Amino acid sequence: MYNLPHYKEKDAAIVLEFIKEHPFAMLMGVDAEQRPVTTQVPFLFVEREGQLYLRGHIMKGNDHHQAFSTNKNVLAVFTGPHCYVSASWYTNPQQGSTWNYMTVQVRGEITYLPEEELPGLLNELTSFFEKENSLASFKHIPDDYVTRMVKAIVAFEIKVTGIEHVFKLSQNRDQQSFETILEKLGAGDADARAVAEEMRKRKDQFFA
């Protein structure tokens, strides 16, 4: 990770909120032969007795299911909007261009849950992502469909052992450069505008 202190958020609650707002993450690990494996998973983020956990499910019988059975150490990478930042927008353009982005990396130990806990997890997931009265809520799914589904997937829980993050939002630039970057990104695509909004929210903090 690009681990520089000036790209850190001081408020830990904001880092955790970022995870909740960007729950679809890359889950990575290595298998018994030390080959990397990865899969993309929607996560729930919960706290019990002061300990943080990630909860989700994956398909059975594929490379990541087997790898995580062999090596319980995993890394989940949550990402937000990102965009190119041209050095031509700096007060001194004779330097490298860069990329603004936000990411949180969560390390932990994965444990597969008993099959009888899977329906409860699926209910939690659909309740989180669906509206309260949605016809796609778990309570509306036919029992025979659920019976087939639970044979193909496995629920898991990750005990969080560490969280690192980078919120790289041009906070290392002089204020004039920062304002120009804001203007340029504000006229860009959806990702650029989203990054600009994050920069704008923190401007007073960066230049207090």
C-alpha cells in the first residue's frame, strides 16, 4: 500500500463508513502452493463485543473456496472513485502527474460458517441491499430455491486483524493547485466529479 501519513483520514469512523458505502470488495488470499486467488464479494460489516468482522458468502468448489480452506489469512480491498490528475493543473507543471483515489484494505482470518447459518446470512444481505418491502427480499424466495442455493455456496466470517487505508485527494498540493484540480475534476466524468466532491468536503481540513 502507498502508505504515507498525509494521505490518512484521522477519524477511524469515516474509514469504517467508507467500507459500508463501498461493500463490493476484492477478497484475496493464497492457496497451498502459494498461488494468489481472488474473488469479488459483497460484504456486511459488523461489530461484536468490540471485535470487527466481515461477513459474506462465496461459491463452493472453486479455487478461492479451496484456497481459503487451506490458508485462513485473507485481504479484502474496498475501493471508491478514482481519477487521473494531470500535472498541467499544478502551479508548477514540471513534475509527475498522478492518480487520486480512495481505498481501504482489511486483513483478517476467514472462518467458514455451518450450513444452518447460511439462510440467516442471506437474509441479512438481502435486508441490507433491498428495500424493506422488496419482492426480492429473502422472505419471498421459495423454499425449494433456497434449498438448492445453500448447497452451492458457503457462508463465511472474517475476523478483522488490521485495517489500512489511503485517501489520496491532492492534500499534498498547494491551495492554488488544489483549487485548479477541483475545477478540472468537477468538469470531468462521474468518477472525477465524485473525487472532486470528496476533496471539496475536506478542503477546510487540508488548508486549516
